[in-house]
Amino acid sequence: MSKYLTLEQSIELHQKLLSLKKEIEDIINVSNESAKPVNLDEPIGRISRMDAIQVQSIAKATRENLILKSKQVDASLEDYRNDRYGICRMCSNTIAYTRLSARPESPFCLDCQSAIEKRAKR
Ligand SMILES: [Zn+2]
């Protein structure tokens, strides 16, 4: 285990990752239903059809976020097993415990994450 975390912290973060994984899997299973394509032949009014399309696109976006998050959780669990958990994938510095506690699946340290977000906005 990464030496900068205490044993308690590392156990706590591992627990968080495991429950996060379960939580995400549950939501993905439920949202499979609402992400189904809208059947335009169904006899529903114009407005409710637009609502249905909107709900569907929100469900799809949420689902894509969840799938990304679930991949990050899996990668973090993999890192955990390989004693690399909490190491930033970009700069190889350690990720602060406070950050991991809030987002245990974080693949990057705060500096790298801000740099990525800045780049994405351009
Ligand atoms: Zn970094």
C-alpha cells in the first residue's frame, strides 16, 4: 500500500471504492430501462414525446458519466491491488487523502485535474 496513507485511511478508501462500485452497478442496471430509445410510433402527444426524448437524453448522459466513473473505480481497485493506489496517473505524485476521501476513484491529483479541466474548456 502507498506509504503516505495510514492503514486506517487505506482501508477506509478501499471500502468506499467497493461500495461505490456496487452503487454504480445498481444505478446502471436500473437506468438500462429509461435509456431505451423512444418509440415514435407510440400514440403520445407532441409535448409528451419531447419530454420523453429529453428524459431519455438526460438518462443517457447520466449513464455515460456512470460508466466512466465505474471504469475509474475499477482502475482504482486494480491500482489498490498493485500497491499503486493514490498515485496520480499524470505526474506520479501522491493524491491528497482529503481528495481521495471525497472522490476515491480520482485518477489524478488536484493540480493535474485542474489542468485537464482547463484544457477541456478551451
Ligand atoms: Zn498529478
